[in-house]
Amino acid sequence: MTIREVREEEEEEEENPPPLLDAETNARPRRIALFVEPSPFAYVSGYKNRFQNFIRYLREMGDEVMVVTTHEGVPQEFYGAKLIGSRSFPCPWYQKVPLSLALSPRIISEVARFKPDIIHASSPGIMVFGALIIAKLLCVPIVMSYHTHVPVYIPRYTFSWLVKPMWLIIKFLHRAADLTLVPSAAIGRDLQAARVTAANRIRLWNKGVDSESFHPRFRSQEMRWRLSNGEPEKPLIVHVGRLGVEKSLDFLKRVMDRLPDARIAFIGDGPYREELEKMFSGMPAVFTGMLGGEELSQAYASGDVFVMPSESETLGLVVLEAMSSGIPVVGARAGGIPDIIPPEQDGKIGFLYTPGDIDDCLGKLESLLNNQELRETMGKAARQEMEKYDWRAATRKIRNENYNAAIWFWRKKRAQLLRPIQWLVKRIFPSPEVNYR
């Protein structure tokens, strides 16, 4: 076989999807090592619920799970998963984000003793480098899930000239991985456009929402009183999420300047909170800080409209939770939000507005705030749509399809690496000719 024929064969294999493994293979328990940075047990972010539910349902499916994460906030136990905290340091540009390489002899030996069938690391970050090195040392497949669109955030926090080097780092990491998971089709298209890795090695991590915890039944007059600062009869806009400068929350100041009768409640915390509170000083705005459990469920369900101005969301789990709570969403037509409210559903299960277009945003907000029937109709439609998605199904797809694909790509890559050695061995030690006459 010539070099050209080998390349053509490899290209053909690259285009063909890996075969699905049989049901017996899928049913067999796996040993999965997760490297998650920052901690999904402490740091407030969109992927906190994603990873917590992922661990929960992997354990429910019978898999052994080890979680390596930043040291702060690691609980003693989580659904029977083995948890390992790694010493961390604050991100230089974002002090509230703890980072860790997770490459100490203790962690390497712990993971080696665990004998994972696959390693799954959150990306980008620092810990993903440690996960990659350990995967190569132990010779096991590695999946990377892309959760933070850092190239978009860099100009807001540091220097624009760092964007190109960051893309190079992302390419290095994800080309070394056996499979890349993305939270939305929009992010997948961005990674393909940047040629981060082969298109068929980028797979979607399906959206999910806990439709029992986020439900219209949690609507509470007492919570509405709290969020509206004692004026529950006034129109109430709600925003839930981490308060960061990259979330375009200053846009809401311009919106509220033109809605004097409305009230707005910010549920969450983050480095931008102090500046936001100054910005909204003297305005009908409430900052609750972090809420959890039933309080958070009540906060979602007690508003009239949920607003999401962020243009850089990789998915927007808070949008899913708001819709599951039965309140209509007005969100920017950017990032992963159009994956949740696709064009054919725009105006039915929620509204999308052109990013930065205050008139477009106001027009859609006012149509909902001034029309109770429209709010209720859209809220019910949003709730019905969210009932289609659950974390169990999303986890099953990752475990039974995408992990299988990663293992298939890993085996294929290993075979390709061994091919030149096999060719050389055949040339040095040719098989003796046998004469059967």
C-alpha cells in the first residue's frame, strides 16, 4: 500500500462516523474520571447544574465516577462519586475563579489506581492540561467539553492581542483530545470555523433542565413582594445568573431607564455586582445575592418576564430554567440562546432580539409586560417545550454514544501511530517465504 493510498484510507475513515457499540457493551459499568475546573460544587456558573446532574445520572447508570476539581468547596460525598480536591490559585484576571493544574503525584497516583476507561475534562482552563497529560501517561481516551468561550471574554478582561494565542491554545488542546463536546450548535460552528478540530469530532452535549425543581407551581406572592421591593402589583423583570461584566448587564440599565413602571430583580452574585448596584442606585432594582433550592425556584416562577442580555452564552442554562418555570424569556439572538429558542419558535416559546438593539428589546419586553394573556400563553408553551428535555436522557447520550465515539477515535489514532512501526518491523524482519510444493 502506497503512502497516498494510506492517506486516502485515513481520510475516508475520518469522514465515516464511528459505529455504535452494542447494547451489552453500553450496559457494562464504566470507570469515568472527570476533571472539572472550577468546582461544580462551589463556583457559581452555568455548568454547575450540568456537571452535578451528569455525575448523578452516571452513578444511577452504574458507572464508577471520580471527580478531580479545585479544592474549595469539595463535599465529602456526591451520589457515591469519589471526589478529589486539588490545591488551587486565583485566576490573575478574575480573582473569584480558582484554577489548578491537578498534576501532583498524589492526583496522578489516585487516578492511576482508579484505572479509568475514559477521562473527561472541562475546557478551556489550566486543569485540562493536567487531564491531558494524565490521559497520555495512562494511555486512555480523553474527551474535552468546551464550556467557556474565552476568546470572546478576553477583550473585556485583558488585552485583545491575547485572543489569537488563546485560539492556538484551544486548538492544541482539542486536537489532542479524542472528542470535543459543545453545549450548543452555535459554539460548535464557532469551533469549526476556527478549525479547532475535525468537524466529526465535535459533538453536541444535549441541553437538559430539572423540570420538577423549576416549575410554575413555585410562584410565590411572598417572593414576588421581596423581588419587587414591596410593590408586587408592578411589572417584574427577573434576571438570574453570575454577575460578570461579560454578561452585558449594563444594557439592562438602558432598558430600565425607559420602563419607569417596571421593577427588576437580579438573582446571583459575581465580580460585577458592586458596579451594577452603583449603576442601578436610586432605581427600582433588587439584588438578592445567591439563592438556592426552593427560594431559587420561587424567584424564577414569581417574575413576569425573564431577560437575558448576554451575547456570549455557550448555552444559557438559566434560560432553560426560566422557561421550565413557566415565564416567558426575552433574550439576545446570540451564542447558544437561539438553540433554546430556534427561529421557528421565536415569538411562540420566547422572544429573541437583535444584540445591542434597545428598541427591539424594549418592543418585545413591553408587549409581554402589557399583555397578561400573551405572557401566560407564551409561558405555558415554554413550559411544555422544556418538558421534552431532561438530564437523564442527555447523560445517556454522552455515555452511550459520545464516549463510544471517543473510544473509537482513540483506537483509530493509536493504530495509525503504530502503523509506521509495523511497516518498519516488516522491512527489518521480513516474513520468510514458505514454499508449499
